[in-house]
Amino acid sequence: MSKAANTRLTILQKGFELIYTKGYQTTSIDEIIATTQVTKGAFYYHFKTKDEMGIAIIEEILKPTMQEHFIKPTEASKNPTEDFYNMISYLLLEDPFLQVKYGCPVGNLTQEMTPWNDKFSESLAELVNLWKETIIKTIEKGKESGLIRKDVIGEQVAFFILSGYWGIRNFGKLQNDISAYLVYLKELRSYLNGLR
């Protein structure tokens, strides 16, 4: 990786960490520059504006992360009810990066940015729709293999899983405690078992 590419990646990674812990609007370019220890000129060489950097974070940091931890496990599912539960449980209780007190990075950016920035809305919608569509396809495969009831509607399941995950992340963030996660996971298990 060239020095310029490495600098760009460092800005994106450190910028993402700051935005995840502080929020997009309260994180300044000066803070990102101070954290990355690059010059202002180096920042503006790679990104004309903070919003341009924000979109790059979605495309180059969040999208690959979601591919790895949300999409691939869903696509590889052999038993959707078990695999969905295990994935959500891992994301809530074991993922080393996602912290209770900061919630879900994609959910946070969606709430903070979509009301006033169309480019953020488009990038985030693409990301979320990819996960939603992957869940739907996995439900359809589960129906074909007899692991999911034939009357189950994949889109309803996808919306239920997505909204439940984002919602419980917000409760955890509000309480800064995993106890809400444990209650949610118990009910999620019951819901998923009911799809068989």
C-alpha cells in the first residue's frame, strides 16, 4: 500500500472511530486531523469536505465490515433460525468493536444523517437493503430445504430482524447495559423457532 493510500485509510479508520463514539455532527475535522496526526493539507488532499469523508467511511469501512459480519454469515447459512440467532447474539454480546454504550454505527448514522443529507441516505440505504435482501434470500432457501415454514414471508422476517437489532442497540446504548440484550435474545429465539 502506498503512503498516500495508507494515510487515506488511517483518516477513514480514525474518523470512523471518533464518529462512532461521539457522533458525526459533533466530530470536527480538526479532531480527526489531531487523532490521525496528519496535516490539514493531507486531509484535504484526500477529502474535499467532511461529508465526502463520511461517505467514504460508509463505502470503505462500514460496507466491508457489514459484508464480513452481517452479509457473509447470512449467505452461508445452512440453518437460518439457528444462524440468525447466533449472528445477532455475537453482534450484541461478543463483537470486540461494537460497544453497548455507542449503539450500532449504521443505526447511529442513519438517525443522525439521513434527515438532511441525500448522499448519506443513499449509501446507508444501499447497505441496509443488502442485508435485508440477503436475509430474504436465506429465508427462501430455508423454505425450499424444509427448515422454514412455507407460509413465512421473507420480507417480514427481514424487517423484524433488522428493526429488532437496531432497536435493542438503542436500548443498550440508553442504559449502557447488556441486560436489555439478554431479554431481547430470549424473545428472538422464540420468534425464530416459530418460523420452523
